[in-house]
Amino acid sequence: MPMDEMKYGYLFVQSGYEERAIRYIERYLMDYEATGLEKIQYRSREGVRTQERNRLMPGYVFFRTVTELEESELRQVTGYVRLLCYESGCWQLYGADEAFARYVFEKDGLLGVSTACKVGDEIRLIDGPLKDHEGSILKMDRHRKNGLVALRCQGRVFQVWLPFDVISPRTERKMDEN
């Protein structure tokens, strides 16, 4: 599909139906591609440290298309709840939201490891699929190298556990801008 004509959006499905919805979209809807968002998370069991893939935004399916959206087609998707829209009723993402969706597709729906500071810090992600999104660190598990982060995206706040490697304090950004 020509990338310059691509339109991106979010579809909300019943939690647990993400993979079935993605398979349905890719199989039955011409000119649509879909993906979910997973994260890599560290786990330690019996002294052995491993990485696992876990759903980052349960119920959310990212899609892109070059055709005009037929919402009636999307209503047939397995587990369909609703098409997510801005307050203006527009479903097509723009600005940072569109950039985030593009990045999710570039990375095949997999969020890598990030770097963190300390609990309570206001942060701006400086790399990865959530680059330039802002939020705050709510909890940290230094042993497992994971942190609970509240991120603002499309006017909503999402709490997600992220592995560390790419988070910078917002105060550094303000200093850089001066």
C-alpha cells in the first residue's frame, strides 16, 4: 500500500478478541491492515530471567487503509465494540496519534524496552513507538526492570507496565528548549 495515502485509526474490541479481530480484518477486508500492541516484559522465575510478550492496550486494534472507511464493514469484525473517534467524530488519526500508529506498524506491533527515572517523575518518551508521548512514572520494580507509567494518548490516560531503557525526565526537555 502507498504509505503517503495511508489512513490510520483505532478499533475497540472486547478484551481477549484482539487477535481474532486482527485476523478477520486481514482476511476479509480488502485494503486494510491491522495489528495490536504488545510489549516485552522481564520476568524472573526461580532465579531465571526471561522476556515475555504481553498485550499492552487490551481491546485496541490499530488499522490502516488507503480506501474510504466503511464502518459497516468494521462492525462485522470479531468482538467489535466501536470505532474510536475524536470529539469531532473524525476516526482518522493525525499528529502524534498518527505518528504513534505509524510506529506501531513499523515495529509490527511490538513495543521494546525503555529507560526510566524515578517514581513521580514527569516523563517524555524519547525513543520507541511511544516517542514524544508524555506521562508520569507511578511505580517501579527495579528487580524486574519494569515500571508502571501513566501515558497521555488521544486525550486519554493509559496505565501500562513498560520495561526500562528510554524514558527521560520532562525537565530535561524544558532545559533543552531554552
